[in-house]
Amino acid sequence: MIKPPWIRSVRRALFAAGATAALAAGLLTATATTSQAATQGPCDIYAAGGTPCVAAHSTTRALYGTYNGPLYQVKRASDDTTKDIGPLTAGGVADAAQQDSFCANTSCVISVIYDQSGKGNKLTQALKGHWPGPAEGGNDNLANAFEAPITVGGHKAYGVYVAPGTGYRNNNTNGIATGDQPEGMYAIFDGTHYNAGCCFDYGNAETTGNDDGNGTMEAIYFGNSTGWGSGSGPGPWIMADLENGLFSGVNRGFNAGDPTINHRFVTAIVKGGPNRWAIRGGNAQSGGLSTFYDGVRPNATGYDPMKKQGAIILGIGGDNSNTGQGTFYEGVMTQGYPSAATEDAVQANITAAGYNSGSTSTGSLTPGSRISLKATTSPCCTTHYLRHNDTDTKVVISSITSSSPATDKADATWIVRAGLANTSCLSFESVDKPGQFLRHANYQLHLNTDSGGSSFAKDATFCPTAGNSGVGTSFQSVNFPTKYIRHYNYTAYVASNGGTNAWDNTRAWAQDTSWLTAAPWS
């Protein structure tokens, strides 16, 4: 009797599960330490389970215990030269100091994300597909290298911040599943940075850059789009982009079993084989994985058998649809359908790695520090702090005291970041709205998510100088160097000392543009 291919696939998965059970149990019960994560990587665990990695991408750490090659490449704006960034030690965390040194006093983009598997499946700038990107020639933007700083095991690292219009791709891969071949994949995402655009994906896609029909993709999607499918709650959800459908389960559209998942760091898993696929997920900082779907292919035409083409995408859909956003830290694709035991062991390795949001101090203008900025203008405003509104995107000042509501205190707290357009200057990220930055538009200050490209980075970069009034610090706009962050009629602008705009009024300009760096309210 000839057994159907999917039965043989399941038997292989069960055999792999048995082969890795002891390994999984050991990792899941061991004390989580950063040294454990460094001596054995996720791809070592997948290999032990009989489903080796055929693509392994990360800007934060090595994904094999012995890997000591480049993780990613940065290109700096000042002279367009590039530098490869590797781990601190074999199997370790990225050497972010190399990036900081190379990109000092300018800005950098991530130009290459290398493949650690040895298959050569690196990711580079996504070229124009059916949908054009915003860069020259209709290509997609590259990610700002400084926009997603974190720590891993206590060491500084940078993720890949995908603003709308940003994308990476490889259409000429080696060893990636095609047709109905089985595969697995996981990625670690920022669970607080997402949108409803199409499509923030990582995984298998068309080699043509076009929509080639149902079943020609198999990628992890993360976001809260409801146009093709959704799960329970408001989102975001981990779903599978199978082309012409974001699937949260067997049904096209809504599937209650796929929950909202928005941990600061999310482990997202999609895997598929002949007439079987699954979604799993969990908190990448602690705990295990949950299975949100495990069953047959969707009950819609064109998804059984699959017709995967084997390209790899990050941040975009298979046809280069590029309005999604998110942040990627690491991810792999495997040969074969991984067992749950193998994935559970990988999750234990991930939680042991020690992902953290990266705030390192308080009350200083050092990148990574949390601060509040206090106005100095007397007598009106010495209890007032720079804050964002909750009802719109405007940035204002208002009085904040110890008895103020927690939401007001959070609105007046900022994370200092290296300047997105010039690392010798600063950018300010909202504490309660991660991924949103203080920026000027038409000279007024707003809190916005990066819209992609270099103009936002310049609008969100300010150079600290001695306070214009002789007190505190003033913050000079990097692209309008005669203008400084100023409050005027309790609203925040970038303003010159004299000019045609009302907020350029010379009266009290020096005081209004001078700020005290204070301990964070939140």
C-alpha cells in the first residue's frame, strides 16, 4: 500500500520529535542564561531535529553556536561606503560598537542581511515588483540602521525597523522549499510596532515580484490587517500570507483561535507541508509557545497543493506590496516540517538570549536613557513638560506633577536615541508609543511613526547645544539649523529667533527654546 505524501511527512515529523525530545526537555527545564543561548543557536537545534536551516537572518546575534561571520552590512550616507557587522564572539551577540563607530556623525542604512546557513540566501534591497517602492527606480527603501536599538544578553544590538516603503528580498535562493515541499520558519518581531498595511512579511514568496496566484507564497505575516483574514481581539495577529489571503486558520476571513499577540518581543511561527500547516507564537522574553492553528490547508481554492516559488522576503508582500510596517530581529527558514518539540527547544533558546527593550539609564541625554524635558520660561511654564497629545499627533507642553494621571506622565516621557539622520545628534522616541518619534512637519512638532525615506529622519533629528538662555539645553533642528525646539502658546514648534511665523517671535525666544533634562515621569 502506498501511503499519501502527507502521512509520510507526518511520520518524519514524529520521528524528528522523538529524536529531539530529550534536547527539548533539557532546554525547557534548564535555567535560562545568556551563555546557554550563545553555545547553541536555534539552527543547531533545528539541525538536531532533522529540519536544518536553509536561511538564517539576524542583525542581533549569531543563530549557530559557532557562527563567526558577518551578520549584516551597513552603508553610511556620508560617502556610501559599507561595513560588515559581525558578532562579538563566535555564536554571540552583534558587535553594535562597530556600527556606532563606522556611522559616527552621519547616518547609515542596513544594506545586506547575511544568511548564516551557508546557503548564500542573503537579503538585499527589494527591487520594483508589481507594486513600486519609493526609492529610485521603483525599488524599496533600506532600513535606517539606528531606528530599532535593543539589548540582547545585556549587549547593545540593532533590529531592522521597517517603515512603509522599506523591503528586502532574494529571488535567486538555494534550498528554499518550492511547490508543496515542507518547510518551517520563525521570526522575532516587535509586537508593538505594526499597522494594517499590506504586508509586513518574512518568508517564502514569488520569484517574479508579482502576484502569481493562490498558494504561491508561504510567509509569516504580523499586523492587524483585516482585509483578508483576522483573529480574535483587535490584533495584531500572527497569520500566514499564502498569497491572495492572510490566513488565521482553516477559514478565509475570521478564525477565533488566532489571538491578539502584542508582547514587546514576539516569537512568530508558520510552517507548512502537504495539506498541513500551523501557526504558533509566544513571548520571546519568557515562557513557551502556544499553537493557534494546526490542521489542513485552508478551505479555499488554490492552496492544496501549494505552489511555492522559493524567494525570500522581509517587510513586504510577494508582489512588493509595501505599506506594512514592523521590526524584525531574527528569523530562519528550514528544510522540512519542524516538530513542536524542536520549536519548543528553539523558543527556550530565544528566551535565554535575553532580548530587552534597551533603555539603559534615566535622566541624561545619553542614547538609551529615559528622560522628561522641562520648560524653563518663567513665570508661566516652569512646571510644564514637553509631551504628546492623546487625541491627535500634536506635541505641546502642560503641567505635570506627582499627582498627574499615569497617562499624562507617560506622554511626557521620552527615550533618547542616536539621531536618525546624524548619530552625533539625538532623536526622541515616545515611551508609551514605541516606534513613534518627535518630529517637525511644517515647523510644528508631532509624534509620528516613520514614513520611510531620509526626510523623516532629518525631521526627527535634533542637535543638543548649550541652552540659548544660558540655562539647560537647546535642541537645534538638523535640517533647519537656525530653528530650535520651542514652546509657543503651549504648542511645540521648531522656531527661529525672529521670522515671519508667529512662533518665531523674539519675545522670550531664548527661554522658550531652553529645556531642563529631568528624571523621567514614567
